[in-house]
Amino acid sequence: MKAIFYYLLILFAFVACNEEQEGGEQEPINPERNEATIGAEGGTISIKTETTFWLRYIYEYEDGVEKQSIFNELEGEEEPLHFRKVMTGDWYQVEEREKEVYFEIAPNETGKERAIKVEIQSGDAFDRITVTQSAD
């Protein structure tokens, strides 16, 4: 009887571990850096990651004050639903590429430092990348 109990316990643990891996547990995203700075002239930045991900939120800041946040909404009404791979604001575009976060930043003519914080997710793993643009 004890042997059956232990067998069932081991079987339960094995099944639970397999379900956890299939149910969204992912490797950490581990971007090569979590912060980047770009000049007022604008340009592009590419940050590589160790695994694939999806864009979740973008928070916009001007002189350190949060101006707005954008949530990545689902597209389409038919299965499978999917998230946008590109998110765009007034002065930036962020694109999810295979194991890469790609930023296009417009020239800064506001005279104020501005930044975006991009939250990325893969399964249960989260990371944030901040891109700051100088005022001049």
C-alpha cells in the first residue's frame, strides 16, 4: 500500500512539473541591457534578448513625469488571437522582432528630456527596458 502511495505521489509531481512547463513557464528574457540613451537627433536602437517575447506596456515620460501608458491590445476576433508586434507613439516606434527589441526614435524638439519604459513578457517572465532621449 505504501508503495502505491509513493508511486502516485511521484506520478503527480511529474505531471505537475510537465504542466507547468507547457502552461507558460518560460526562460528569462534577459535583454542585453535594460537602459539605453539616445541623443536629441533621434535614431534607432536594437536590444537583443535570450528568448522570444511580446510587447506588453509602454510608459511615456517627459522630464521624469509620466505622460501616458499604452497597453498592447489583442488584434482580430478569430482564433488564434495575437498581439501587435509594433507599438507606436507620437515620437517613437517599438517593434518586437525575433529575440530583439527594436526602437525608432524621432528627433526631440521639445527641449525636455523624454523616455519610454517598455515592459516585455514571455510566459511568466517579465522585463523592462528604458530608452531615454536627451533634450538637446
